[in-house]
Amino acid sequence: MARQILIAGNWKMNKGAADGAQLIKDIKAQIGCGCCCGGKSPEVLVCPPFTTLSAVLAEAKGSCLQVGAQNIHWAEQGAFTGEISGAMLKECGVTHVIIGHSERRQYFGETDATVNQRLKAALKNGLTAVVCVGETLAERMAGTTNAVVERQLRGALADISADGMKQVVIAYEPVWAIGTGQVASDEQAQEVHAFIRGLFKTMFSCPSVADNTRILYGGSMNATNAGGLLAQPDIDGGLIGGASLKPADFAAIIKTATKA
Ligand code: 13P
């Protein structure tokens, strides 16, 4: 089964409700009808901040754009100030959630264990999780990229079954490429994606996990470099930060993915 490309925008802490709705209008105008609907077209996802979700869901309704959140707590409810539960996200109407982004690991104490707890909550609530992994520059320079990515994946995916993996998308995001303009080369990215796919062959006895799990690349992906990255055999889409906030750039990546 061919893996359908997924082009996902991570808006991070950008765009309030009014600006977010306008961005969706602009993206829809740029991609036109049919660009991401059916056939060999990519799936398209946008992940705005929590307070922007309702406005974006309303504006995306009836279009091919899917909407996700940027975090989820593992408890259903309770004394967890500042957190959002899976039930709340479901009620809001989102279908996806990003988990374990390096900015959360770096600034908010996210660990492989909490990524695993959040992932279990996402799956329990029927959400598709985009689980992020990736090495820092120091780790790459030390030659430990694969070891770091393997540790992150084994931690994040602990106790997750082959069936559960149907709701999981992996995003390989080298930390040194995020927001820096310094994109991984096609070969560097492909090498890690192939490593992840090979790892899944050893982690899951069911071969469909390695064959069917989508692995996105993230880190300074833009309209210019997307073509080369998406042409790699193990790269199944992108998780895009800065360029997803620019309608023309995001649309150009979607169009590139339509041809890939
Ligand atoms: P940039 O595309 O801005 O480098 O961000 C990538 C990212 O962190 C997506 O989650």
C-alpha cells in the first residue's frame, strides 16, 4: 500500500483566532479546489494554537484541510493547570495532535516517558498523533543521531501495538534544522528516515508497521527544498513551521507534494 503524503503545518505560538481564520482563507484561495482532494493528492493538516482551533475548524469546514492541536495531556480531567485533555480536543473537533516537539522537550521538560503518556491519551481518544523525534547539533556531531532517535522512538512507542501504530505518524525533525534555515540535505534526511523504518522492522513483528507508518521530515522545509526531500523513498511528507504561516509558500509545498 503506497503511503499517502502528509503536509502538516505547525503554527507554533502564532496566529490568534482572527488571523488564523484569515490564514485558512488565504491557504484555501492559494491551493484552489482539488489540489489536496482525492487521487494521488497529499493529505493536508494545520495545527494552530489551542485558542485558535475553533475559528480554524469553522473556516476549514467543507475543505480538504484537517486540523490538529499541538499538545495533549494524558489525564481525562483534573488538577493540571494549563493543560488540555484528549476529551476536550475531541469535543473541539480536531483529528490530530502533535506530541513531543523538540521545543516542548527543550523548554517545557517533555521526556520520552511523558511523550509516551500523551501518545496513549491521543490513541485512546481516537486522535492521530504526530510524534516528533530528532537529534541536536551536538548529538549529530558526536555521531549519536541514530542512537538518540532510537531512544526517543522506543520511549515514545512503549506498549503501542501494531494496531495503535495505524494512528501514529512520525516526524523526524533534526533540532539544528528547526527555524534555522539550515535544512538537512536530502541524503541526511533519507538516511535517518530509512533507519527509522528499519527500526520499526525490529520493534514490531507485523511488517505493515514499517511499510505503512508515515515518516515526515521537519526543519526549514520550504517551497524550494520540498521537492528534493519529498522525492526520497522514505520521506512521506513534511512538518512545516515558518513556511506554513505563508499561504503562497505552504500552497507551493502542497503542489510540490501533489507531483511527488
Ligand atoms: P521550521 O519549518 O520553521 O524550521 O519549523 C519546523 C518545525 O519545528 C515544525 O514542527
